[in-house]
Amino acid sequence: MATGQQTSTPQSEFHGRTGAVVRRLQELHPKLIDLSLDRLEVLLARLGHPERSLPPTIHVAGTNGKGSTCANLRAIGEAAGLKVHVMTSPHLLDVTERFRLAGQLVSEDQLVATLEEIEQVNDGAPITVFEVLTAAGFLLFSRVPADLLVLEVGLGGRFDATNVIPTARACIITSISLDHQAFLGDDLAGIAREKAGIIKRGVPVFVAPQPDDVMAAIAEIARTHEAPLYRLGHEFTITPRQDGLLYQDEAGKLTLPAPALHGPHQAQNSALAVAALRHAGLNLPDTAFAGIASTCWPARLQTLHGTLTHDMPPGWELLLDGGHNPGAGTVLADVLKTWQDRPLHLIVGLKDSKDVQGFLRPLIPHVTSIQAVAEDGQHLAMPVQTILEAAAAAGGTALPGPDIRTALKRLRDSASPTDRPARVLICGSLYLAGCALALDGASPH
């Protein structure tokens, strides 16, 4: 099944003056998902084709690990002294998070002015909000000089708005698993073909380990486009060591520090970024790849230190992760296996329509308790009762939070001074992660 634009652009995601422009734009198209790039191509032509005037670009698709891989690309590029543009989605607290211009987040004034310019040029023609945001990114990136653009796919690949770019220096496809089945279907090989739609003729593509049928689908499209295929574990490798990582490809070995982002899966995301930049023709010094030790990406096993932690028992740790599909649950479970030194309590909330059983099933064996939550203002939050029923069906037991603060208070009140310090992990949704960061008083970047 073909894919479309970002799955949703609800009014609750956008605030302030930016939100006012977005709300007007939301009236221009009846659907949040549309499978054609025609409207965006017409708009970009009216804007003078900014997508043809971008810095060297690395295009990133996949199901899990896209954001972390993009963050590693940025960290390595900046460690080399490059000016790096970045476009990612969705945002956690403010839409300005989606656009980084030569190392700095776009200002609200810049973004509002750009959106209003696009609104005027579009002149009321049907267009989705994600298409407008993509056009805004391209317009900003074409006007601010930079050495590298890191471009994350919104949803899918082949028909994603970001795929209007004519070429790239490298394409990356991260781990592929089931997500957005309503738009991508439930056949992994078919999903892979959609995501591999970002592959450009002659442009090298770097791929995370995949099931055999998924890799075969990607390889077929790479051959069709005469795109060199580099598979992690084959044409390039990453090996964890006591003092960091050992990377190797046909150009030689690199000794790297441990990634700043937590979890064994981050070695894979680091390797994809290193491989793509080694082949992107940017001539980075080997020392720049140590930038993975300074990568920052919020809501990826992020430790919180703000308001939410103030009433926690001494020594307790509060973490936040935005993983939200079965693949993310499996990866997260691999991390939890290494956390057996203390009890672990989950606070879980998901976006409605997600596979909550598939997400929770690998986690349940490793946790002491689960509380289901749905925050006020959490976009399309899954009802607490649905999560409770799904947890039971997955072989676990959950209590109604029903919100983060109440769930934390319950844990605090039930803790004994003689108990071992515990960990608390808030997880299940990037929308929930945004709510948690707001409650914690934290900045996502």
C-alpha cells in the first residue's frame, strides 16, 4: 500500500502565532493523509523550486531509529565544523523543533514569516499542513547557507512530502517494523518497498539489519535505481567494545567512543550515520565521527531532572522514551534486560490505534508495575481502559494512572524507606513524551 504525508497535524500540536497560520492552512484540504505529491510540486514551482537549491542532503527513512540516526548525523557533522540543517518530525513541544538552520532552531518569527509567504503564494489551493511545513523547510534551507542537510521522512517514503528532492548524497533506511498499518499495510516487505522509495538513482543507500524478505525488497529497488547498497553487518560493521565501538568498512577501521544515546540499539543507529557520512563525499576527518559521544535527542531513554522528579523518593530515577510500536517495544526490552539491578515501574500511554499489545508484550517480563495514563492535551490519546485491557491480554496487569502526576504520586506513596531505589519509565508515545517534558519543565533541545 502506498503511503502519504504525516499521519496527523492536529490543532493541538501547534501553538502561538505559528498555530494561527497552521489553523488557517488546515482548512485547505479535507484529509490529513493524501497519497499524491502533485500539490507540493506545484507549490514548490511557484516558490521557485527551493528543493533544487539545498545543501548536500542525507535522506533518512525507516520505522524505528530515524530520529536518533538524524541526531547522530548532525552531531558528527557539527564535530567536523560543518553548518548543518535538520528537518525532523513530529515535534514534542513546539513546531520550531522541526527545523534547525545551520545549527540553530528556527525562530518563531522566521517560521511564521515563511509560512505566511507560502500561504500567500499558495493562494488557497488545496494542500496538507505537512506539505506546507515541508515547503517551509525547503525554503528556509535554500536561503540559509549550510554544508549539510539531514532530512527525515515523515511517514513511509515513496509518497512522503520530503521525497520531492531530486537527489541526495546518501539515503539511510533504519530498522523496519509494523507501524501506521492503516496507511502502510501489514506486509513488512510491502512496507519496505514504500520506505525504499526514497532511493535515488546512483545514490548509495545504507540499511540497518532487516528480515530477509525486507532486505530483498530493498535490494531489488536499489538494483533498479543502480544505487550502491551497503548493509550493516555485511558491507560495513559495528562491534561493541569495552571502551566504545569498532566500526569497519572497505575504507578501513574507526575506533569510536560509546554513543551518548542509551541502549544497545544505538550502536546500530550510530553506524548508519557514520557509514553514510563516510560515503557522502564531504571528506570529514576521522576525528569527527567521535561526535556520536555528544549526540542529543530528547525522549530516547532520556533521564528527566525537573519538576516531575521533585517528589520522587531519594535515589529513584525517572526516564522518558517515545517508542510506540512493537519494534520499539522489542528494542526497549533489550535495554530493560540490562536494568535488573533495581525495580522498574512503567507509566504507559499511547496514541489511539497503536498496537498496544505488541508494544507491551516484550516489556511485561521485565517490569514490577504498569500504570496506564492519558494526559489532558495528549493528541489522540488511547483511553486508559483500552490500555488496561490490552495489558491483560498481553499477559500483564496494569492500573489506571490515570495521568503522569497521579501515577508518580502512587509510586511515591507506596514506597518504603527500606525499599531499593527504583526506576520509572514513561513511554509509549511521542505525544505523551511532549506532555511529560512540559510537566517536567524541560526543553526538548
